[in-house]
Amino acid sequence: MGSVLADLGVGHVFGVVGSGNFDMTNALRAGGVGYTAARHEGGAATMADAYTRMSGNVGVVSLHQGCGLTNAMTGIGEAAKSRTPMLVLTADAPASDLHSNFRIDQDALVTSVGAVSMRVHGPRTVVADVIRAVRTAVTQRRTVVLNVAIDVAATPATVVGPVTADITAQRVRPSREGLAELVSLINAAQRPVFVAGRGARDAGPQIAALAEQTGALVATSAVANGLFTDNPFSLGISGGFSSPTTAELLTEADLIVGWGCALNNWTMRHGALIGPETVVAQVDVDVDAIGAHRPVRLGLVGDCALTAADALTELEINGAPASVGYRTPEIAARIAASSRWRDVPVDDISTPERVDPRLLSIALDDILPAERIVSIDSGNFMGYPSTHLRVPDEFGFCFTQAFQSIGLGLYTAIGAATAQPDRLPVLGTGDGGFLMAIAELETAVRLNIPLVVIVYNDSAYGAEVHHFGDADMSTVTFPDVDIAAIARGYGATGVTVRSIADLDPVRAWITAVGSGTQTGPLVIDAKIASDGGAWWLKEAFANH
């Protein structure tokens, strides 16, 4: 089985090895597939998720049966909700061992979080079973859990290799009628905006070319952040992370086209970014995604790159002139001056003991090298690194937020670093999420990853503090923890930051990493001042 997966070109395996998956994991390694040993199965699952998102290759998780799988379920749920084409290879109790301590209904568990449960049935079908699982993952963009009973795994199988199979996802062209209607809507618009999501991450050049021809501004959902970096008519992230200027320009649009973008409540601020007269269209390969979150005038089933290219060809064939649309000198000046949050004036709320998280993020953005890959945990803090840390392109930002679980950030950063080893990995996390996942700091140290961990430390579960207001906060607030000292105990470099003046050790660390004299992670224990609660989470709770 390991040789079959290696022949099919899976990218990397993350896991925790027990008796049930020991042989399977070693078979993968023997087949030439790289392996990272995590400290917890939940960490392994999200590492594989992030690796898959940032590499374009199929990531694999290797798990023990029963409790190994249950430990990984939050990460598997996140991947399934995000439609990550990932393979989870898990052992299972033998069908005849009815009283095994490890026995659970793994198929039902997997299905309950939206993943696809499949199975290796025996030595004669192993090649077909594995190919089916990988093909399903890739062509349907699904997280597939492949169950292998340990008695089946122990049965010898003869595989005549190398194994080959066509596992390329089919690219669907839009219908001519639908394409004509899309072109008509774009031609009729005076202020069009194209919002690209994760489903359009391979269509950036085509969407940008169509936008330039038709005078459309471009924006992204959070998960596609970086797709239009350096485009002078890019609004950045649409949604809760939008700057005031970006939000204004979005609400003034007369046409919004979502490209591989769910147009969900996060991306559209619960509909507040859609003007009362705005026409909404949606392009997606997944028919179930169209209109799932809000009504659309036009829903077009098609690959985003092909649809954008076909629309541009249609315009050229018909001799349609280039349109100024929304791309006026005045709009360009507004975007250049204030579409980024770091350009918005900050009323400094720092105290002698705590730093303003916005000013901290801006200062770190200036210190960190441009070639970076930023990962984001979930929590009240998450807007600061998402909005104030620049990224080089769509492979420079990893956002595992579909399940809205805190504690996935450190796992995400390690998986992303594995996918993009030539970029400096940077993690934005809160103290609650970081401490929840801290066992994997040992993994980052062991792998010698030069990971920058920015812990926005408010000594609380900040979202709950701000949401519940004057209620008893004793359940969600904690004594100050010396996270820098804990990090040093793991073998990382730990720095405590209470003001911008405390960032000199960070500069020195970056210089040393660049010269090759410093290795391993840096943990910045940033004691942040409270801004009264990030408004993007206030709105989320208000509409919960």
C-alpha cells in the first residue's frame, strides 16, 4: 500500500505511530514518501491539511485505530469543511474482534464530520482501493479517510509496479449560455468587483486579465489572501478583515462576482458588503456551493480559470473595448493610500506593561523578510496578523478557520513550513490556542524549523471576554504565563515583548537566521493591550 501511494505521487506523511499503523507508515517511508512524526494526532491532521493547501500535493495522515482516529477528528473536520484533498490512512480493528478496546464505528465517525470514509478490503483489491481513495480526494476535492483493518494490513499482497492512474481533476468549461450572461452582466456594470476564493487560487492571472479588460477591482476571501499581491487595483481581503476603504468600495459596487468563493457571512460581513442594488454572480465548479449562502442573479458552473479566460475571449471576439469601470485615477489613489490596515491611523492603546497589538504587528511586518508564509490560529487576536502582515502571494497565507477551532495554528505553521521550506514560516496565535497545542513546539524544535511564533497574549480567551461583557470572567481569564520561558524549556528561543522597544532581540534573531548562525523556532510572548474586542468577532457572535 505504501508503494502504491508513493507511485501515485502523494506528497508527505504526518502522523503518530502506534502498533496499528507501524507497518503502513514504514511502507510509505520505504516508498520514498517523506514522514514527519507529530506529538499528537490532532497536530498531524492539521499539518497534513496545511501542507496540502500550500503545496498542491496530496498530504497524508497516518493514524492508529480507534483512539488515534478520535484524537485527529478536529483536524479532519477542519480539512473536510475546507474541501482539502487530503488522505487519512487509519488502521481499524479487525471485523472479527468484537471486543477490541480500539473498536468504534470509524465509518460513522468520519462521515459525521463531512469526510469520506473508504476502506482497503483485502490484498487482491488494495491497488484499486487506494487509487479510488486518492482519485476521490483529488477529483472531488474531498478529505478521504481510508480504513485498513490490522488483519488486512498484515496480509501479504503482490503489487506489480509502478502503479499508474489518471487522478487529474476534470476542468469544467461553462455553458455558452451562462458565459454569455456573465459577459453581459460585466459589460453592463459601472463598478464591478471580482472576489476570488480558494477555488480560484489557480486562476489568478486569468481573473486579473479579465478584471483589467473590464475595469473591475479585485479582492479575495481570507483563504485566498495574496492572490492579487502588487495589483494596484486590489482591495485585499473582503469581509471582516476589510479596511474601511475596502469596505466602502465593495458596498459601492454595482456587480460582485464570486470566483470559487462561497460569498459566506465572513467574506460578505453577513451581507453588509453587498449594496441594495448590487447584482451578485457566482462561478464555481461545485454546483452545491452556488447560492449556498445568499441569493445570486447568476450561478455559473465552471472552472474559474477557464471561465475567466473564455469570458475574456468572448469580449475580444465581439470587439468590446477595454472599460475604465471602477479603475479610475481617484479609485487608484484611494486604494494606494488606505486599502491596507497598516495605513489606517492608530490610536495607541499601549500601557507600560502591554503593547498595542496593531502597532506590534506593523513593527513585526517591517522586521520580517518579505519571503514568508503566514499561518493564523483562531481567536480574538486573529485579525492583527491577517491584516497587518503582508504576504508575497496566495501560497504565503494559510488560514485553517472553517471549523473555527482555536489551537490549530501551530500545527498549521509546521505543515505550511514543510510545503514551502524556502520561506520563513510565521505564526500568529493567541495564548489560549498556543498553550492548547504547545506539544508540537517540540516538533518544530526537533525539525529545526526557523519558525516565528507571535503569541498575542492577553491572558484570556479574549473572544469570550469581549463577547460576554460584564459577566463573571473567572472561567476565561488566567494569571499571566511566562510563555517565553516555557518556549526556552522546549529548546526554542523565547522573547518577552511589552513594547516596540523590546523587539531588538527579534531583529537579531532574523539577522542570525539569514546568516545561518541561528536555527530553530523563535517564540515572541507579546503581552498585548486590549482594544475592547475585535469588531469582526463581535459581529460574528452577534449573528451566531
